[in-house]
Amino acid sequence: MNSLARSALERAAGHQQRFDASFEKYFAELAGDLNGAQLGHFAPRCLELLAQLSLRGGKRVRVALLYEAAGLVTREEIPGLAEAALSLELLHSHALILDDIMDDSPMRRGGPSTYYACREDLPHHPQAALGMAMMAGDLAGFLALRVLFQADLPADRKQAMLDVQLGVTTDTVIGQVLDLERDVHPSGDDELLETVCEYKTSRYTILAPLRLGLLAAGQDLAEHEESLRRYARLAGLSGQIRDDYLDLFGDPAITGKPEGADLRAGRHTYLTRDLLAATSGDEHDTVKAALGDPHCTPETLDRIRDIAHRRDVHTRLQTTIDRYAHAAAAEATSWHRHWNEDAVTLFEQLPLWNTRRTR
């Protein structure tokens, strides 16, 4: 690793550490800042559950991208970045809570999902537990916009940043709707898989932080929009396929999710698509039977892993991950001609680091 890449990695770690401290402070002050947050028992519990999920780890990749996007233009301290970072991570918590409800997932980030925590709180009231989890997710989404709206920024800059975040909030929900459709009515169509990834990953994990950071730094996005979108699409696909890969080949102690969670939930991911396409006969039946079976055993998952290795599914997936990552890095390389070299280096390296990440 060269010195620029090492420096970029160190900066990303620094962004994460500083943000974690500010996120803790935000939640410590939030209850006193919200009218009605202390009424009854459920409202403070929703805040508590949201804080627990939000503060329990996470890669904070959006935060690093946001600050480095501003760093493409300037290394001066910029108003609005702290609020934009909070907004992005609150929106992420919103998405995670909804995903876990949709998937009936018991774990998230090494602890109980918000949905399962609500079920533990209200074991005799399953509908109320579902509603409480949904309200915690909605609260995160609304707070994501509230914190940006309250930022001390010039009106035109604040409006531009709010427009980005409002757009990506809508896109994220549409992506979750498409995600449901993909799993209920699987088409085997690569275009639908890519569209789900575009709305659920590329736009809010990569493109939104890029746009918000550049806007905060006073950059006009018009001449860079096409390149930013290409980069986000390619890096997003690489990241999503790596997530799919880790569902079967990752270590639950590192990923913070149960092994085979997507498979058990019946999610038609890049991994399950390739498994079904590569198998026939008994092997195909084994994969098909496990898909959507919440009681799929560890022994069955071991057998499916063995099938994936014998049919070279894992190698083909990793090759695809690498191809998209290198294409994203090449797109970022074109930014050297008009932006700061050290910040561009992070965007070049990020997709390549992603190809071998373990969580």
C-alpha cells in the first residue's frame, strides 16, 4: 500500500471515530430535544432501541465518503458536514430496521434486531411489537431530515442538501418495495437485481454522501453528475454482491448477522441466482428447498457451501465483485484532473478494499 492510500485509510478511520463520538452525544441530548419523547413507556423505549442499533458498530462508510467528498474540494472545516453525517446514518438506521422487519431477522450488528427486541418486550402483543419496531424505523427516517433541516447553513445550500436527502429517502423506500417484489415474484432478471441495488445501495450509500459533501463544500454538481452516478453504480454493485457473498461465506462473529440469513429469508440475491443457475438435480433441489426455509439447518448450509465451491459459484461471484470494483476505481481516477489528489485516492481505493472485506 502506497503512502497516499495509507493516509486515505487513516483518514477514513479518523472520520469514523470522530463521528461515533458525535453520534453518542446526539442521542444523549435527543430525548430532551423532542417534545413528548418521555411520555409513557413506548416513546422512550423507541428512542433507546434506535440509539442501541445506531451506536452498535457499523462501517460508517457513508460518513467517510461524505467528508472525503468535501475533501475533494477543500480540507478546510465546512459547516453542515456534521449534520449531514448524522442525517445519513439515521437514514441508514431507518433502512436497517425496515430490512429486519421485512426479513424477520433476529440479529443485527451482533445484537438483537430492533424488531426482535420489540418482540421480546411485548411477547404477548405481536402486532404491537411490529408496530413499535415500525415506529422506531419511521422515527429514524424523520430525524434524518430534521437534523439536516436544523443545520446552520445559508438557505440555498441547506435547500440543495435537503433536496438530495429527500430524494434519497424516497429512493430508499422504493428500493425496499422493489426488494419485496424481487423476492415474492423472482424473475431471474439481472436488470431487476441491478435496479434494487441502484435504489437500495448505490444512491444512498455512495451517491448521496458524494453529493452532500460536494454541495457542503460549495461545488456545482452539474458538470460532475454523470461521473458521480457511474462511480456510485459500479461501487454499489461491487459492495452489494460482496454482501450477498458474505451471507454464505462470511463469519457471523464478524458480520454480526446469522449465516445464511438471506437464504433462509428467501431473498433472491446475486448469490442465490448463481446457485440456482449453476445446479441441477439433487443439488438444485437442495438450494431450492433451503431458499425461504427459516429452519434451514447449519448442516444444509454446509452442503450448499460445498455445492457452491464445487460449481465454482464463489469464484464467479468474486470475479464479478472485482470487475465492478476495478471499473469504479478507474472512474475515480478520472477525477484527478480537477480535484484534490489525496481525496481522490480514497475513492480509488475504497472499491478495491471492499472486494475482500469481511463484514
